[in-house]
Amino acid sequence: SITGLPDSDTPLTNHIPTEPVVRAKGFLAEKWYRFRCYFRARGIKSIDKSISIKARWKNARGQEILGEYITSYKLQGEWHEAEGILAAPLFAKSVDLELVLQWTPTGTVWWDDVSLEQISPPQERKIKVATVSYEPPRPSTPDKNRNFFAEKVAAAGKAGADIICLGEGITKVSTDKNFAEVAESVPGPTSQVLGDVAKKYHMYVIAGIYERKEAVVYNTALLIDREGKVFGKYRKTHLPEDEVTGGVTPGDTYPVFRTDFGTVGLEICYDNFFPEVTRSLALKGAEIIFLPISGDGRGNGYAWDIVARCRAIDNAVYLIASNYSQKRSLVVDPNGQILADTKGVVWSRRKLTLMAVPSIAGYRSRLTESGKAFTPRRGAQGPTESCCAIVLTID
């Protein structure tokens, strides 16, 4: 066990011997291992803040080549079970497992049953993703748009895509219709047209529409599965001024969807201006996030790919965006590398391999207590039904 300093307001600092290290040698580079241990805590305000488990991989000379945190804890009675699946990096010959107590004056932690065993490599999950950057010829209609984008889905399906991301509000773009005029039910005509193509090519389709539920209109992203059925949907939570004044209502949840290749999150256009949306999806387990977006004109378009890459890096996710305005739809990996970037129908030149990204200094290591200052501004959370606005002019 490790105990803090009693009767002291000073947190533990690194000159106190608070880091038991379990050392193991003879590990083979690029092999997979399961780490597991148990710990029991007492007098600790925040386990996330004060308890840390880290694997430090070292080469034959004892030099550290990679450090990664184990952040998955599961409470079992009085004990927490910590577990992580680790891949030994290239040139790794040994590993130090650090069990750390920090930043607590009087807390105590007991450690037990520390183990690290070699396992079979996790099964690779490879998918071919596609996205589009197309606007239908003007003037258009909702029906013409459905057929236009169905052709793009078919083109991706013929190329072997497992999933394609279409744009935001695909039945409104290039038309003279307002939001209410193109709003439809779910399931509805758009999900039917795209679902037929999805089923034919055994692929998933992401598409942005305007959804009507009774008198309420939402900006919605659909997830259509390989059988052509609506597998899930997400309602845009952050609305720009034209949607607010146009009678659109914001959603209030961030669902994720477990598909046959991994966990998917959806966001729409203006959502991407706010980091909390991608973070919320990642915290719920999203591995790949799809973003139908009309555009990001900040800095005359300069900000677009920078923000998209930051969202992927900060949350250790793939981000696939379908963009109208910048004519640049993107496929971005968790390291921020742009794998595909062009106009038209584009797919990644290689299949994406979905697997865990080493947690070096990512969002899973953040200290949530320090975020208490980031409280929502008054009125930041949208209403759950349509509202009217009273405009006061003050001279």
C-alpha cells in the first residue's frame, strides 16, 4: 500500500517514493499483452486524479521508447480492476509498470494481483470508407437530390466501400426550399431511396436530412445499415442563426452506434465548431466519427482542415467529413494525418484499421475536476421544442 502524508495540506510530490515499479524483461517487440491489476483506495477524493497506472516500454539499452496509460477501471466490491490491452512497440525488450499515488495528502491505495500476459493479437477490423464533395446542379428538388446522391452511393458501393458519408441536408442543398418544406419523417423517402442502394451493395450510408416529428423540425444525420434499414440517427445540437430563425429545433443527446466494424459517432456541421461534441462521442466509445458539414468558412476556409485534424487528434478517433463549401471532404486518422482529400467521391487509398490508439497524453488522461470552471453560459443548452423569439430594439 501507499499512503499520503497525514496532517499535511501538501500533496505528494515526486521526491516521495510513491511509485512502485513492476519490472519485466524478455518481451518481444510488436507482440500483444494484457495488463491487469486490482487496487483499493481510501481517503482519495478523485481516483482519476490521484491514481495512475503507466507502462513504460524500454529498448535493450534500458531507454524508454513509449509510455502509455492504463485508464480502464471497473469497480468490483471494494476493489477496482484495472485492465489494458497493450502492443509492445518496435525494439521493446522490457517494460516498467508504474503504480502511482499522487496529489492526495492522506489517501491510501492497496495494490494486488499485478499481471502482464501475452495474448493473441486482436482481430483487425478493416473497413473502406468513402465520402463525397458534391452539390446537385441548380435548380434542383428534393426528389432530384435523392436520386443524385443515390448515384454517388452506388459509385462508392461498386468500388467496395463499407460506408459512405454524404453531406448535410441533402434534400435542401441546391433547391429554393426552406427547412420546413423539405422536412420528412424517419423512416421516410430519403431513407428508402438510400436504403435500397445500401442493401444492394451491402454497405452503410450516413446522410444529413431535415426530419419532421409532428410539428417539430430537426437537422438530423441518418445511419442506414447494410440491410437498408435506419440503424440510428443523431439530431444536431448546435444550430447556426439561419436554422434558429428558420424554425429548426436542436437535439439534446450524443448517441453512439455499435456497428459490425466498430463504434460510430455522428455530428453535423456547426457541432464541429465546439470541441465538446466530439469529446462527448469519444467518451462514449466512438472510434470513428462522421461529419456531414455545409462548410467552415472561418479564416476564408483556412481553419477547416486544421479543426478537423485537431478533433481527430484530441479524441484519438478517425474523422470522416463530407463538405460542400470548401470542396474538400476529408478522411483523417487519429494522428491527424489526412488520408484522403479531394473533390467528388473519394475513399481512403487503404482500408482503415480500427484499433486502440496508445494513451500517451490524450483525452483519457485529462483531469475532469479542473473543468468545473467551464460551465455552460446561460441559455447554452437548447430547448426541446420549437420556440419563438421577441426582438427588442433599444435606441
